[in-house]
Amino acid sequence: MNPSFFSFHLILLIFSSVKTHKLVVVLFSCFLYFGLWRVATADFPDVTFTDVTLEAGITFKHVTGAFGKKYMPETMCSGCAFLDYDGDGHLDILLINANNWPWLERESATMALYRNLGDGTFEDVTQKAGLNHPIYGMGCTAADYDNDGDTDIYITNLYKNRLYKNNGDGTFTDVTDFAKVGDESWSSSAAFFDYDKDGALDLFVCNYVEWTPETDIWCTVDGKTKAYCTPSLYTGQSCRLYHNKGNGTFEDVTEKAGIYNPIGKSLGVALLDVDSDGWIDLAVANDTEPNYLYRNNGDGTFSEEAMLLGMAFDENGKPRGGMGIDAADYLNNGGLAVSVGNFSNEMIGFFYLSGDDFFTDNTVQAKIGHQSLFYLTFGLFFFDYELDGYLDLFFVNGHIETEVGDIQQNITYEQRPLLFWNRRDGSFVEVGEHIAALNRPTVSRGTAYGDYDSDGDLDILISNNGVKPGFGRTWLLRNDGGNKNHFLRVKTVGVQSNRDGIGAKVIVTAGGITRTQLVHTGSSYCSQSELTLTFGLGKIEKIDSVKIIWPSGWISQFSNVEPNSLITVVEGKKEYISTKMASIE
């Protein structure tokens, strides 16, 4: 007999003498609640995530330099990335680190580069690669800015940013000064993209606030002890746009392009094409200030239109504490959703644009608002974790104030990640609490997705902050079961367009459903996911067509592509290279 059915009748027997209407209503409501909860849980995808960090050989620990003064940068860092730096087809891992403050007698810390050995394990090659430089790192973006066939790395910092050119032999060279991209602002997220379609990747850098140890402000939440301050007490810094001149150097075109705005306090950037004109636009998440939406005018300039398009504020017309950001067509209908991670008690932002000229704040309608109310969200992204063909949402969380639980009810410092499963009707349901590897509190900042084990489904990388002892360990979470469904992975190689094909729109049609994704850098918070796109197909076994609209305007189109494979498409070529991948039937 069903346990729920038995329990329900047992309760009725016990209270059979009580015939009040109220009792009947209460009992019936309980029965419906638990019954529907069980049905809903049973309908969740049969996919889990497994923490394989230690067995994969990743021992990285995040260092912030925290020593009791509660300097603001300590609680804001750092990010992470999946990338293939050596071009062997296996995703490597880059972990950004901050550092101990120079006046403290402590050992210096560096970022870490882990090489994927192809057997589920990684090797720390930081020193061998020439990346063992002590910096106070925040985030990163990675792409082939010089079109020489390998992945270069840009690191954002509290102080001077760094550009590392990939030498093609497993090592990197710091070319920051030569390239003229050494912004000394407090930078956060960044993105490589080709805003003028000249085939060379340009660089957009988010900047936060004016801060130094000397100008640190004493803040408190209990009137007694120092706390980490909010950015509202500091002066903002303008984001920067660098134009790639094609000779290894960049030109700062921030003012010329219409990007200059020192009010923003920017923490996240997402690439998108808001008006489907083929020119890449920028959505920027700002902390305690209105968000930005820079529309690309196609003439080397941008127009900031977030307020005009309804993406600057929440539904009440107020700015929120924006952190991470991402954009995608999550309903496969040509619409565009932009999700923004916000401060606790503000709810995650979810703006939706569908055929109209304006975004609407659909946070509550999408059923992610109330579930996220008490969380402080940093990194986030859209991805199809169970490969059913509809993009889900993943958020990592953690407060900035270690003692927040002592002064705010329902708010904790350590917070678990949130995984929202796409229900295909415009709404989501949170399923992370039912997955052991996700149902653990931590203090997360950056996150990225990628298929590091080459089995077709998407794994998760999470960077955790190390302010509080016992935290700061990275999480590598392997996707187990996602590839029970069919899929297609698409890698773009530009020829006339930039080498990575960043900005290319990939359209996969199968089973009467058209799925569209954009090859992009950026998104999340101070992090970057893999550039290869993954399209879930569910139980569909035939792909009708694959169409790629390149930044150059060239269109590649193929039919009868085999599912459960990785296809590499070279711009201008009539054929593609297909590699069969494992799928669990």
C-alpha cells in the first residue's frame, strides 16, 4: 500500500470523532501538498551531480588576505573558467585567486591552471605555464584574441589587469603593457567579443568602485564591529572598451564608443543580440545602480537603453544589487531572457523580451523569485543540464557578511546553490535541494559549465570564497545521467570572423523545435564557461538542420547531422568534422 495513502487514513481514524470543517480542510490540504510534492519530485529529471574535486586532483584553496579589517575586496572575489588552453580537446580549469595583503607576513598566493589529463584527473601546471604570478585576482575571460589558434587569458584584478598571450607550447607570456590593456581600476567581469565585425576580438571590462586600503570606510551593521561595506558608500568606476587593432595591441575607445559612465559599479556582463540585427549588444549588471543595456549601433558606437527597454530596475522601479548575469532563449521561441543575480531580500532578476519592444520583469511568473528571496546570488548561467532541449538555470550564492545570521532573520552567510529546472511553460522549479552535491551550504562567487569528461552532458565548476576558515575550496561537480537524452555539441572555427566564432548564432532544428544559442564569452560572475555549445535533444533521434550565422554574415547550413556527436564547423567550409560521443541509451 502507498505510504502516503496509509498515513492519510490513519490520521482520519485518529481524528474520526472530530468533525469540524476546519480539520477536514487542514487534513485535505496536507494530503494534497504532500501528494503533489511526491508527484512533482517523481517527475524531476533522473540526473544528479557528484563532487569529484578531490579525486580529480584539484586541491586549490582560495586566499583573500582577510585579517579582521574587513576590506571590501576580500568578500567579492573570485571567479573561474573552463577552457582548452593546450588545444587537445579536453577542457582545462582556471581558478582565479586573490592574495594576502602585502604588509602581512604571509605566503603569496597565485591563480591555478589545471591541465585535463583526459582520464578524469587534472595536473597543476600553473608554474610550468608561467602563470604563478601573485596578483589580487577577481575574474577572467579567455579567447583567441590574436587569431593564432590558441586560447589567451585576460585576468581582472583589484589593481592592474593582466593579458597573457598563449605561446602555443603550454606556456603564456604577460603582454599587458605591449597590448595596452592594463586597466588599474578595480575590475570584475570581462568579455572578449567583436563589436565591429572586423574579425579581431575586442575586449569589454567591467569596473566596480574606487577603493584602496587608505580610503577604506568603516561600516557596521550592529553598531559595534566593522562590517563589509556596500558599494553605495563608494564612487563608481566606468567600464572600459578596448578595440583590437589587429597587431597585438588595443585602443581604449570607451568614450568614443559611448561606453563611458562612472556611475555603474559593474560586476557582470553578458553578450546578446537584443534586436536580432547581427551586431552584439551588452547587458551589464550593476550593484546598487541601474543595470545597463548597451545597444550596438553598428557604427562603432553603443547606446545605453536599459531604462528605455525596461531592464534597468526591478518591477517597482528600484535598482538592485546586481552581481552575475546571463542571457538566453529559454523557451525556444525566439524570445530573450536576461537573468541577474541580486542581493538577499531582493530576489533574482528575470527579464523577458518576447516580440515586444520592452523587457518585463517576470521573476515571480517564472517562479524563481520567492525561492531566491533570501539568497545573495553571484554567479549564474543558463544551461541544459538534463539535455531535454530546454535551458535550465543555475545560481551560486553566499552572503558578503560573515555575521549576517546574527542580525537578519532567515539570512545565512553560507548558502547552497540553486538549480531551476525548466518546465517549458515559462516557469521553473527548484530541484537542487534534491541533489546531495548541491544541497550543501558554502560561500560561492564564480561558476562555469563545461563538458570536462567528454561524455556529452554539462558539468559544473564553482569557485568558493575563502574569507571564513573552512571555506574557499573549489567544487568540480560531474553531471551523472544528463546524457541519457540525446544531444549535439557544436564548435565554431572562424576564418573571416574571429577564430573562436564568438558572436556566431547557432540554430539547431529537430523534432519541430528550433533551439538557438550564441557563441559567447563573459556571463556568470567573474567567470567563463566553455565556448563549445551543447544542444539537448531529449528523445529525438534525428536532427533536421544545423544553421550557423557567422559574424561576417556567412551562413553555414547542414542537414541530417548525427546526434550524440561533436561537430566542428569551419567558416566557409561545406563539410564539418564529426566526432561521435558517448550517450547512455
